[in-house]
Amino acid sequence: MDPLAAWRLDDRLAVVTGAASGIGLETARFYAKMGATVVMADINGKTLGKEAAAIGRHAHAFVADLSDPDIPERLACYAAAIAPINIWANVAGTAGLFDIVDAGSDAYQRLTHINMDAVYWGCAAAARAMDVRGGSIINVSSNAADQPIAGLSVYAMTKAAVNMLTRCLALELGPKNIRVNAVAPGFVLTGLTGTARLTPDEVEETLRRNAARSPIGATGEPADIAHAMLYLACDASRYVTGQILRVNGGATMPG
């Protein structure tokens, strides 16, 4: 058997949320390059359409606000009309840096709706779509789920919830041949960094600290995460489920 063949995604359809930029866009590109038809979902319609067109005829754009709990099911129906869904990547997310004494309900709800609720309903829509054939669901978590950071309590809480959701659903959906895993990136410089309201100096300092925590002195790029997303989508990971794949240069090593 050709070991590289297991990495191909020919004749498969992948749904990727948060696909207009950053990790989601790089993931969609990787999936398409490996042969998949890709349905790209994002709230930023103008950028999404441009990026889908750049990928080519096997990429389809679906403009939507994932904070709406009805959207994942609509997305699944749209994708299933193109081809059966084999892969679902919940990448859409947002960040927020604030102290608990200053936190308002709007900021709290925005974070929980997108980072936690949208992942849950995305998994539900994917599970229904994959009920007969099986497939792979990949969630995006964060090393913030393992590493307390002042000012990121709500963000960290949502990502810790994603980790436990992933593990529970791996047990629940395993009998249907649906694998459920998560990728937990370290600090990666993407458009999401801006939503955390970090200044350029704060971004630079965060990158420096993250590199200092890494045994290999590394900081991440979207492609580093997309490689992990590809692995968990393809047959090379057919024996992997219920796992949180931490891609952070070794910055966190939970026992």
C-alpha cells in the first residue's frame, strides 16, 4: 500500500467554518489540494468569495454568521446538496481579552455563541449528515484550555468545553464510524489576533513568550495547524479518535 495514498481526500466533501482567513482558509486550501470538494463558511462574504474562487471550481462559499444556532443545519443541507459530507472542520472562532470585573454580557455571549455553541451545533449537524457513511469531525480548541492566562477566562472556558465535547462525542458517535478529534493550536498569528485587541507590541511580546515556552523555540503559522487538520481528516488517522492534538511547539505538555 502506498502510504501517501492515505493522505488523499479524493471524492470527499469537507465543510470548513471560519474559512475566509487564517487557519480555516489554510485548512480549506489543504483539503482542496488533496482532492476534496470544499464548502467554505464564513461571515465575511467578500473575502470568502474571493478565496473560494482562488481555490477553484471545487470550492463553494457559504456566507453565514455561525453565532446563529440554526446556521450549521442550513450549512449541512447546502453542502449535502453538492455531495455527501465526509469531513466537518469547526474552525470558526473569536477571541476577547478582558478582566472579569469589566466583562459585559454582550462580549461574553459573543464568545460563547461562536466558540462553544457553534461548535456544538456544528457537530450535531455533521453527525446527522454522516449517520450512514461515517466521517471525521475536527474541532479547533486552543492551548488556553490547558494554560491559564489572565484576561482570557471566557475564551479559555469555551476551549476547555470544546475539548470535553470532543471526547464525549468520540464515544457517542464512534459506533456510527464517526471519528471526533480536536486540534489545539498555540499562539498563531492570524486575523483572530486582532479580535483579542492586542497592540502590535503585545503581539510581539506574546510571540516572544510563546517561543520561550517552546522547547524548540518555535512560533506557529496557519499552515502548521492545517497540516494537523489534514491528518485528522484523512485515512492516515483512521485509528485516531477522541484526541486533542496540541500543536504548539511543546509549549504545553499536560500529563
